[in-house]
Amino acid sequence: MRWYSRIAAAMCVALLQACATPPAITPTPPAAVAETREPVTILISIDGFRPDYLRRGVTPNLNRLVAEGLTGPMRPSFPTKTFPNHWTIVTGMVPDHTGLVGNKMEDAARPGEIFTMAETDPFWWNATPPIWVDAERAGIRTGTLFWPGSEVAFGGTATKSGHAKVEGGVRPQDWLAFNDAISETQRVNTLLDWLRRPAAIRPRLLTLYFDRVDVIGHESGPDSAEVAEAAATIDRQIGALRDGLAALRQPANLVIVSDHGMGPTSSERVVTLDLPAGSYHVLETGPYATVVPTPGQEAVVERQLLAPHPHMQCWRKQDIPSRFRYGSNPRVAPILCLAEMGWLILEKAPTKPSTGGAHGYDNQAPEMLALFIAAGPAFRHGTVPAFDNVDVYPLLRTLLGLPPRTGIDGTDAPFRPWLAPR
Ligand SMILES: [Zn+2]
């Protein structure tokens, strides 16, 4: 019995059977005419997902997208770290040109400050706009369910250096501050809720970010059963997203990427810097080290580091080989030391044994290759030859119907043969 019939029946009793006939039932309104939705673009990052994880028999949903859509080996940019590569993917510029030259860095214009991954002061990010800023400026609504840099008011100015209060700038109309306590299911459900909205306030470009595979890859290494389990977990979320989109009858062009791969590490494969105390400081250590000599100590540091070392090579920033496309930005540290695959550069030898995984190595190493899968009405099925991750941004512009942007490092040319006619 419907709630209004129950109330009517109760009223009849209250009126001592005054109602002789049952109340008329309100007719059900005719079914709403199904809305025809235009495709949306969803950019998904599975942090640290190495493409060969697709061959471990645990990713049926991702493999189905490969079978239907476009895939290919995507080279990350140097350094093969999370923030530089996520920002490159959404800007089409290599880290040397975006200014996101590391997960940790310094800038002479901000003496005493160090950029870390919690930094939202636009000063560090303002060199080149990300795709959601281009879209918003073109009247395309965007929603970001996490992406490095999506919390930044791009183009704005912090009212106090290093603090969150910002004047001006553009953010996605829907965005959330990164919080890894927000479960993967919540992330997918929130994205689907955004798409459930009326058309006028529904995003047309969305991002989604999963960190689990990277976290487990660091802890357990890329060849571990734990990584396969993490890949399976995220694969189920991709399946849930796909089912949710189907239920909404929402066509979508999915562009699924990772920022870098993962190499196996061990406490038995460590190079120590062995520099005199006080002669330097480091910004990052691990697969590479960025070393800043103390003023007046340059010769001491260079003599030690620039000499040949097994499992490590160091360069002055101006001498870094051109294939890395790295070293011209003022934020790049004066000396870069790069480890051989699987080795780590540390200040001191580790005190206890450990194994795990890391990234940051040569961006042309097979272990650093990144994931790329694109599927949806815009894509034909195929395999694109190896390309650089700077090419994803121009592809996203094409998917959104934005004109090509000149003066960037990437091009959508690798994908053009596989784009379906509009
Ligand atoms: Zn990462």
C-alpha cells in the first residue's frame, strides 16, 4: 500500500467510516523521455601501474578496455616521479618546462622554501595551464576527483607565501582535496553522482585518481603477489565505473594512464653519496639524487660525484644528456645523480635489510613504462606505437573539441589514425 492510501484509510477510520468509497489512486506520471547524453571525457590515473600488470591475469576490466579500445607503450617524462608526470600529462609540457621538476624542489625566488607534494601555492604551478583550466575557460564544466595540482587555483596569487589563501585563479568547478582515507568506492560513486546531476551542472571533463598500486609497489616490489592484488582491486573499480556509466546511459571516452612504472629495489643495491658533512644538501634521494652544494663547496662536491661510480652517474645540470629533456629550468638542482635500474642512491647505508620498489629512474627504462588505455566512442581499436606522455594533453584537447595549442611539447599526431570520425 502506498503511503497516501494508508493515510486516506486511517482518515476513514477516524471519521467513523464516513468515507464510503476508497480514494482515487493518483495515476503514475508517464515515464520520462530518456535523455540522450553527449560523451564525457574521464581521465583516470592508476599511480605506478606498470603495463605488464595487465598480463598477470587479474585485470579483466582493463583488459576488456584494451580489447575494445586503443593502447600502446607510453614513455613517462624525466624525472619518473608522481607530481612531475601527473602535471605533464595534463599540460603537454615536460617537467623542465612546467616547473614541476621533482616531488621536492627549491626556487631561488623563494629562499628557504621547499616545494613538497602538499604545496598548493600557485607560484609553483603557474607556468602552464592544465586541461581543466583550459576547459573551464572554454565554458566546459570540469570535476576532479583528485589529481596532483587540481587543488591549486591556477594563475592565482597566494596572499601569504606558502599558505592556502589565494587571490584569483581557476580551479575545477568540482574538486576535492586529496585524502587517501576516501575509499576507492567512494571516489567512483562520487564521480557517478556528479554525472547523475542535471545537464547544466554536470561535468564534461572528469579526473579520477587511484594511489593503491603505487603504494603497494613501493612496499612489496613490482613482482609481488601484493601488487597483483592491488591491481585487481583497482580493476574492480574500473568495472564498477563502467557499470555505473552504463546504468546512467552515459557514453564516456575513458583515458586511463599511469604516471610511471616501478623498479625492484633492495637494501643490497645501494650507492652512498659519501660527501663531507656540511658540503651539500639533498632534495631527493632514491633512484636519483638531486644535490645542492653549499656555497664555496662546489669543487669538493663535484670532485666526488662527477668521478666514475659503479651503478651511478652524476652530471652538472647543464651537462645532463639532452634525451632526458631536463636541466634548463632554474629549479633543477645543480647536480643530478642517476642510479642504474634497481639501485638506490642514499646519503647513508641502510641499517636494516629491505626489499621493495621505486621509480625515478631513466624514463626510457622498460621498467618505467607507463599505462595507456583509451576507450569509448572517440576511439577505434588498435595499438599506437611508443609515444611520450606529453602527447596525452593534446589528445584530451581534441576529445573536448578544443583547438590545438601551439608552443607545447606534445602532439595528438600519434593518436590521429585511431580517432573515430566525429
Ligand atoms: Zn606516482
